[in-house]
Amino acid sequence: MNTSLARMSAHAHRSTTREEGSAHVQPEVHHSVMTKEVLEALQPAEGGLIVDATLGQGGHSESILTHTKARVLALDADPRAIVLAAKRLAPFKTRVRIVESNFSELEQVLAHEHAPTINAALFDLGWNSGQLASGRGFSFLVDEPLSMSYGKNPASGFTATEALNGWDEKTLADVFFGYGEERYAKRIAKAIVERRKLAPIATSFELVEIVRDSVPPAYRHGRIHPATRTFQSLRIAVNDELRVIEKGLTAAWAHLAPGGRIVVISFHSIEDRLVKQLFARFAKGGGELVYKKPLPPSQSEVRQNPRARSAKVRVIQKN
């Protein structure tokens, strides 16, 4: 799907499976996936600067700081995550710098931090468990207002509520199919347009009810929750995730020192496809793919942490 779709949709208005459906929606300690593999892939140089572009609750940064002598510049757009991670990483003092920022702003952050060169970068494109209980409508198991923004303000300029109540039927269907690969995108879009004629759609449970009523019984009771792909697609659109990924990775590559590596963990095919395309472009411009195929999690990790099951790690090194 064209990475500009979310912005075009915003113009029209103004103009995994991931674990959205985890039964445990109370705040919990998030377990970062594939920490051992990530550490081996980064190969951080002693005293080098590593960007953790997706800090979350700080699991990967803690692993890096514990097992190496590298320094970490960590970013996250979620102020709640910043508070939790700052406490976790406090023992490392001056070796870690935490910035509240979306990684699409990595270029500006590096300039502000007087860091023209970095030695490695990590992008974990999953999202931490605490966001399920953030009150922003990420989970379809909790009735919350439908914001779906990672940060204080959505990167796209619109919330999920605004999209659901403002976009036309075709735009909704395109987003559900393009960002969620939802097979019943047209049915769901049509039902949303009909439902909002009665009253604006405002909460996650309202959206879940619409989706349930729109899809066949077999799909309703399938392996994943029937609203999974709809929620995924809205989250990607609201946070303009594909544009953000492209911008962040491009900035990291531009500032990466020779011999440095970028490591990306993705959790569904749409993001992984984009990362694969970007890495292929970087490889043509002086890079080398460390793994020909993405690295999966170990079976033991999947048993211990089911959230890891859809993770894929891609790594590229700058020559």
C-alpha cells in the first residue's frame, strides 16, 4: 500500500497478529522480544552510541547497557513509557539519554544532541503491554475513547474517532484492507457509515460491535478476534506508521558510521515488507544485509512469551 495513504485520508477528512487482544489489559511489565538476538546483531562498539528508537519500557536499552559499555540515546513518543523507562534505566546514569520524541524526528533529535554519527540503531516496531491500558482505545477488550495515538498528538493529525466519523466509505475500506489486510473491509466500512448516521462512533466497544455484526459467524469465532485487523489498520493510519518508519530508518542510515548496524524488529507483514524494501535500497547504496532472511524468535522464547511469535528481525550493516 502507498505509504502516503494515511496522509491522503487525513486530507479527505479535513482532508500479527499483534497482541491488541491480550486478555491481560492491566498495566504489566513488558518483556522485550529477542533481546539476546538483538544484542548479538547490534555488535555495539565499546563507548559507541546506540539509538534505541523505540524505548518502550526500556528492556532492550537495559540489555544493551548491562552487557556492553556502549552509550544509548533512547526515544519514545509516549510520556507514560518515558517515566517507566527512566526509572528502570536510572542506574546507568550518564550512559543513557532519554528523549520524548517520535523516531520520525530522529534527524532533529541527533542535531539537538550534537550527535552527527551513531554506531548502531534499534527499531522495535512492536508496542509495549502498558499501552493496552493507556486509555487510548488500543485494546478491543476495554471500552475506551478511540484516540489510538502513541504520543500526546497523533502523527497523522487525526484520531481514530475522527477517521471513523469523517472518512467516506471507500477511504475506510481502503485503510482496513491496505493497512490491516482485512478481507471484509468493504462490509465493515459500509456498516460504520450506516452506524454513524445514528450517533457518532466514540469508543472501542462501539467499533467492536459494528465489526462483529458486519462479518460472517465463522470469522466472528475464528483464531483471532474479528476486530484485530480493523484496530491494527486504524492504529497504523492514526500514527502514520509507515511514513514514520521510512523517515526514521532513512535518518538512522544517513547518520550511521561505517561498520555500524541497524536492527529492526517487525511484527506483521506490512511493516516487514516496508523494512525489506528500505534495506534493499540501503544495500544498493553501500550496505550489506547481515541475514538473507529475517531472523525468527526461538521456540523457547515463544513458549515463554507468546507475544514474540510473530517477531522478525532484519539487520543491515553499512560498509
